[in-house]
Amino acid sequence: MCCTTTIENDSTNVQPTPAHFSLNACIFYSCIKQPSPTSETNARRPSSPPNAKTMDLRRRLPPKPPSATFLNHQKAVTDGEDRSPSSTKAGVIDRSPSPVPKASDALPLPLYLTNGIFFTLFFSVAYYLLHRWRDKIRSSTPLHVVTLSELAAIVSLIASFIYLLGFFGIDFVQSFITTARGEEDSFVLEGEVEHHSEPKPRIMDPLPSLALASEEDEEIVKSVVCGSVSSYSLESQLGDCLRAASIRRQALERTTGRSLLGLPLEGLDYDSILGQCCEMPVGYVQIPVGIAGPLLLNGCEYMVPMATTEGCLVASTNRGCKAIFASGGATAILLKDGMTRAPVVRFATAERASQLKFFLEDAINFDTLSVIFNKSSRFGRLQNIQCAIAGKNLYIRFTCSTGDAMGMNMVSKGVQNVLDFLQNDFPDMDVIGISGNFCSDKKPAAVNWIEGRGKSVVCEAVISEEIVKKVLKTTVHGLVELNMLKNLTGSAIAGSLGGFNAHAANIVSAVFIATGQDPAQNIESSHCITMMEAVNNGKDLHISVTMPSIEVGTVGGGTQLASQSACLNLLGVKGASIGSPGSNARLLASVVAGSVLAGELSLMSAIAAGQLVKSHMKYNRSNRDMAAIASTV
């Protein structure tokens, strides 16, 4: 055969390479399938027995690439033409592009046949297994008990899946890693020279660099600025929350012409806030966290984290903790635990609204409503329903326990279940809103001050006369008089609602931010009345704070963030309580009340001693040159 002679002539003094193996293997396979094209080639064939030729070829090293003459001749044979080597110009090779070889080209069967076999096998065994598993479920047979036929079906399913994944996966990957080239590598030949240089390795395309990524980001930034790409959709389109925040930040700077140099970007897990805490982030704000304590509360010591930018606040609260600790500690009592939601519904007449009010307040119907409400959560349990009428509008205030969650979403889902149920008996009921402000959320309201919302806590302590003088630098009589004239009389003159205290909101906000609570709920959570009176023949001071609406949780929302979770862990209330659902949230509310007690005690002492201005001048003023700082930004 023609290829036998050529391989013998070209295989001398050549070191085999991987390219030689693959190329000559393909050439040999194609040549043995074709007849000898010309008598000239047959004349060059050595005279040896056929068996010797075959054995000789098997023993030979893989030859080097064939000459251009042979390639042209081989192309003619493949095309069905009888083109001899003499009819082809020496040194010229056909430059038409050849198809890129695929892994599937080596299959012994045609592709349409193998694909059909494995497609049929995959879907047939999948149907068989699903049918068998359905029968097992109906007969209560364990799924892990398999017969020999089922085992064979599972093996066939895995094998067919691997084939389909490998076949189509390789083709898909090759479409990305294979680059189209305008022309093939050519050999410059000089006549019929037997010596050939070794083939050079193919130069691969360079890997994407950081510069390329920055160029892509630049295009995206321009698209966001011009409005062709929505800023809020960057996370879903890019799949990288940090990159999305960076691009959004650059677009914001270009749109506003303002620098965000002082706003940090790195250092926050943006995946943890996606769909949970914040939308369209461009960075995060750093707030210092200080520690006040130990706070001795109910016989246990707590180090209280406080996130604040107000100087003197942590120091003042820490002094109050010191006074409480030295006097034997404080006691906190949980009075009530229930989150509220109050939808507003409307009827055609006030009479129909009254009928629904009587229906909801009837004790006979409460059990039925509880079952409907409690379907929303395994922790949410309906406690009571309170109604108020304004004309033909009815406000329904639901109260339920919420475990360790703050519980707004939990109670809202339960309320929706009850409203859907009530539509059956009151089809003329028009639900105006899931919240009608009778709840009342994130607003100062008398209903929260009187009825409570969230956790209602009272905390008290007795401070000895010695501690009042030594640590607080004041007197028991001075504190009692100041509290009456400031926190009680002064707040009444101001018409304050729930604000009969010195600065409860200061401590509540600081602890809320540090532990991942909703800062907006500081409004009702800071409802507090501070009481002081002399006891033990006027020698010691009894101080208490009553806070009816502390709204906190240890799961959900911002409590899942790393920093806030660490602060909860510091207090020993991280996550949900396994043994007693809701105990972590109740303990956190007690710690908040105890911290407020310490803050009230210290601030009132500073005012009574005339030290308020002096302490703030010392701890709450910056000596840094702010003008110089501003000029560097």
C-alpha cells in the first residue's frame, strides 16, 4: 500500500512526539482503507511477504509528519480523485481549514446510533425507577431496599447520564476553548527534502487578566450610568455581590460627581445581606462598639455591647453598671411577651363591623381562630384579639408569641390566614390593609404604652448610700428630687408619651445597633418610666425602669450578620434557644432593660452633681482639625 512505503521512508532518524502518534495513526487508518493510487508508488514498495510487511509496521516507531506531496495525494484519494504525486506542485499544500477533532470522533459506532441508544436507555430506566419507587411508597416498602433489576437500572441510568454529560459537555466546552483561525499552519518545503523540523507547539490564547475584568466592569459601569442596565439587578446578573456593589459604587460616584472615598467597600460579606438586610449596597458604615459592664442582672454578669458615636455614653453606662454591681446587682422581671399586628377592614355599615367585633371577641370562637392563626408557624401562638371601631371601619389587634424572633413577619402571616378564613362568614368584609396602625409599629403610641408590645420588662435595684456618694458623686435625696421634677413633672409638662425617663433611647439604640435589631423600633422600645425613691430610712436609693414595649429577637434580620452575631454571642443569646423557644429573646430584652437602668442611674447622678457639661466637654468633643481632614478627602 502507498502509505506503507511512505512511512518506511520518512521514519528514519525522527524522535516521536505526541503529534506524530495522533497524526500518523489517523493517516495509517485512512490509508489501509484505500487502494494503491498509482503504479509508481507500487514500484517503490519493498519486496517482502505480506505478513512481514504487517509485522514490520507494528514494530516501527511512529514516523514524523508526512511530506506535503503525500498529504496532497492523500487528499485526492479521500476526495475520490486519482491524483498522482507528480501532478502536484512540490512544496505546495492545500490550506483549506480542516474540522476540529472532537472526543466523540473516536466512537466505534455512528453518533446517531450511540446517541439514540443512550437517550432511550436514560429515559426508559428513569421511568422504570420512578414507577418502582411509586409502588414502594404505596406499599410502605423502604426505598433503599432494591432488587437486582432495580440495581441494574440504577447502574444503567448512571452510565447513560455520564455518557450524555460527557458527550454534550465536551462539545460545549470545546466551543468556548477553541478559537477560530483564518488559516492552518503551513510547512515551507524545499523540493523533496527528507529532513523535516519537529512541529512547534500550538500557542494558546492568553488567559483573561485583571485588566480584562476591569475593562468589562468599565463597560458595565457605563451601562448603569446611561440607564441601559438597572442598578438593582447587578447582583442577579453578575452573580457576584461584591463586584455588583463595586460597580454600583463607581456608577454612583460618576452620576453625582461626589467621592465615596471614606466609605469602605471591602470587609463585608455582601452575600449575607442579599435579600435580607439591604438592597443596592455601595459599602457599609463603621460604628464603634464599646463594652459596658459587667452588668450584674438576676445573679449573672453580662458584658453589654453598645454601638454608638456619642462620646461619654458607654463610659456613663459603665459607671452605672459599676454602681449596680457594687450594690448587689439588679433584678429584671418579664411581664408580657407578645408581638402585635392590627389590620383594618371595612364594611358597608357600622352594624356589620360591630357584628365582626362581637364574633372575634367571643371566647367560643377564639379556639377556632387560634388553630387558623397558628398554622403560619410552629412558634407563633395566638394570645388575644382586641378590636376597636371607627364608624364602619374595624381595627383588629392580634397578639401572639413569636419564639426567639422579633416576629413581625410571623404575626403578619398568621393574621393573613385569619382574614382569609373570615371572608367565608363575612364575604362583604373589605380588607383595606394588613396594618392599620393600631399595632402600633415604629411610632409612639398610647396602645403600646398601656397594652405593651414585644417584651414588657420591669427592672429594679437598690443602691446603697455609700455607693451613691462614692461612685455616683451625689446624694440619695438629690436623685429622688431630680427624678420627680425632671422625668415625671417635666415630661408631663412636655406632653411626653412614654418618655418619662432621662435618656433610655440612648442605651436602647446603642444595644439595638450592636446586636442587629431594627433601629427604627427604638421608638416604642424606648418607652420607659424611671422611678426613684429613698428606702431603708432614707439611706438607700431604690431605682426602677418599666419598659412595656421592648421589641427584640435573636434570629432573623440583622442578627445573622457576622458582627451583630458576635455581639449576641458575647451576651450568650446567639440564635434560637433549643431547649426553651423564646428564652434568648426574653433574656436579651432583660439585658436591654438592665442597661437602661444603669444608664439612667449614671446620667441622673451626673446632672444632680452638676457634672454633665464637664463630662461631655471631656469625652464628647473632638480635638482633631476637621478642616484639615475635610481638605484631604
